[in-house]
Amino acid sequence: MKLTYMTPGNYEKQHYDQLTLLLIQRVLTGLETVCELVT
């Protein structure tokens, strides 16, 4: 577990990390549905 200090920069980075994770999850679920449709 990382210690994050609530400085604006760190907060923004954390926020972008969360957005990236959400994006990756969406892409992965999208790929799964595509694979299901193809097979």
C-alpha cells in the first residue's frame, strides 16, 4: 500500500490512474464481448 500525500499533483495522478484503470477494464470487457461474438 502506497502512502499518498494529498498534494494537488499526487491527487491528479491518482485520479488519472483511476481513469486509466477504468479505461483498461472497459477495453478488456469489450474484447471479451467481441471474442464471444466471434466464436
